[in-house]
Amino acid sequence: MRLRFKATHVVLAMLCIMYLITYVDRVNISTAASEIQKELHLSNTELGLVFSAFAYPYLLFQVIGGWVGDRFGPRKTLFWCGIIWAAATIMTGFVNSLLTLFMARVALGFGEGATFPTATRAMQYWTPANKRGFAQGLTHAFARLGNAVTPPLIAALMAWLTWRGSFVALGLVSLVWGVIWFLYFRNEPRDHPSITEAELASLPPRPVNTRPQVPWGPLVRRMWPVTLTYFCYGWSLWLYLNWLPLFFKNNYSLDIKNSALFASGVFFAGVVGDSLGGILSDRILKKTGNVRLARLSVTCAGFAGALLSLLPILFVHDITVVALCLSGGFFFSELVIGPIWSVPMDIAPKYSGTAAGLMNTGSALAAIVSPLVAGYVIDVTGNWYLPFLMSMGLLLLGGFCAFLMHPETPFREDDAVASAGLPATAG
């Protein structure tokens, strides 16, 4: 008997693979950083600048990319994104200075900037509404799986191909994904040759206007609390992603292989957190029918748990205890992902790509500021724990900001019309 996979499951699997690859390509530099730093003679502050380079276009293209995904569809948008970020990854293997390395990372951010908002747009119509938290949690779990496998993977590739060859090899993998995506995916599920009527019946309806005119002002006003909350989460995320391998290597005098293994162990905790957060949020929603409770309860629990998990590292510096605390902190912070990425779909389903882009500008801004501040603080003080102390403050703020979000109130066309001072038309 021939095994047949549902088209909706294949699309979700392809998005999971994309999330994994994008995170491998964006955090590979943190594992290779010690060799790059030595070869290019970079200080920690300069290295922080390199880490942040990815985020400048990434920030810009959150909203622009989300709009492009809404207007032109995920099929072409993600294909061209894949081509650009693959080329940027390959280009990193040929850099010879701080400037060229910075430019390669900027190009990577340009390519990856639109990916997550556009993927949210794809999920909007390829995922049943009652499984949004699960889909977002699962895809981001694969992103964290990318975080977890990257340190040992890059360490192995560096031993085999040098750090330069490792970037070239990973870029070629990205190219392959982009081509397969373009060949398989369709913007409209009904146009896919392998989808069944049963699958179509489970999916949310597609609006007649497939290229909506985005009401920017009203939508920004609805999304800013979500953006602020996600900034607080993103500060800790980018501290982990950029500095964790170097934290273990320099603070405990480990070699690349062992520092990579410790970092990988911490990141694996995030894989579990991402998956669990989305599942818990969906179960609460199914049981209570309360969207606000389903999203905020898990989000706030994640912020609180992450804060409490990190507190002991201020007093105990044993490497095993610190690794366990960092793992706990990453696990709880990743609980936030499933529910908060469902919020743009809850609030503005018609503009979900743009709304998700607005939200992700928070993390993108954090990706600029967090590594720069951490690198400067480490250079000035020599203390690798101070950046995590700053993260605790942002985690506390994020828990309070979450209460400003209102996913239970969908964004309506009447809201945009009223904000513009125009009379609403009868439907």
C-alpha cells in the first residue's frame, strides 16, 4: 500500500525545515566566531557589531516583507528569500575583513527578513484555526532545533571543511530548499493537485480580496503592545543565540567542541519549550474558548519561569549548575513563542503577514541592540554574567507588557474606517 501524506502536513513540514535552516544560517557565526575573531582580529565589541549586522535589514523587512507576502503570496516570496539568504551564507565563506563580514551578514538579514511573516501568511490558510498555536510552536521548535544542532554541526564542518567551507556547504542546502518550495507550494490550497476535500473543509476560508490594502495606522496601534512584548523576549533570545558558545568557551576555558556541546544542550531545551507552549495554548483555547486566557497565560508563565531560572547564575558559577539554569531559562522563554505568534493571526487574519511582521520588528530591534550592548559590556567589564542580568530585567518587563495584548478582539475593517474618520458602509 502506497503511503500518502496530506498536502497540509507536507506544507507544514516544509515550513519546519525552513525555520530550521534559517536559524542554522543565522547562528552558525556564533560557533565559528572564535576562529573568525582570531583570523580577522576582531574585539568583542566588533564581534557584537557583526552579530547585529544581520538585524538591520531584518528589522526593515519585517513589515515590508510581511506586506510583500500578503500582496504577492508566500510561494514566490519565500523562494526569492531562500535564494538571497543562501547566496549570503555562501558569501560569508569568502570574507576577508570586518567590512566584508558585516556586508555578508547584512545580506543574510535582507534574505531572511520576510521569511517568518510570510510563513505566518502561508500558515494562515494552510492550517486549521484551532491548530494555530500548535503550528507556530512546532515551526519555531524546529528553529530551536536549528539552534541546538548548529554548534556541534559547525564544529564538525569546521574540522572537515574549515569555517569558510562550512558556510558554503550550508548555503547550498538553502538553495535546494528554495527550489523544492517553489515547485510544491501553492498560495491557494484549492489549487494544489494533492489536497483533498476533507483537508479543504478543515481550513479557514480565503477572502475574496487576496491582495488587501493594509490599513497601516490602525493596525500599528493594535499591534504595538505585541511588538513591545516580543522585544522583551527577543533581547534574551539574541543574547543566547549570539553569545552562548563564547560564554562557555571564554568563561570556562573550554575548546570549541566542548563549548558547542554545552550550548547545544541549552538550545535543545528550547525545542521542548516551543512545542509545549503552542500545545498548551491550543488546549486552553479548546477547553475554555477564551483566546486571551489561552495566549496570555502561557506567555506570562514563560516570562516568569525564565526570570526565575536565571536568578541562580548570579550567585552560583559552577558550569553544570549554570548550564542547567540557562537551559531552564531558555525552555521557559520559548514557551512564549507558540501563543505570541498566534496573536497576529487572532487579531488580523486578513493581514496576518503584515501583523506578524509588525510584531517581529520587536525581536529584530532586539537583535540589533542586545548583541551590541552585550559585546560592549563584556569588553568594558570582563564580566560575562552582566548581560544575563540585563535580560532578567527585560523578562520582567515582558511579563507585564503581555497584559496589554488583546488577541480576543479581532481587527475589523470598521476599526480602520472609523480611525480614518470615514463613514462605515453596510455589509
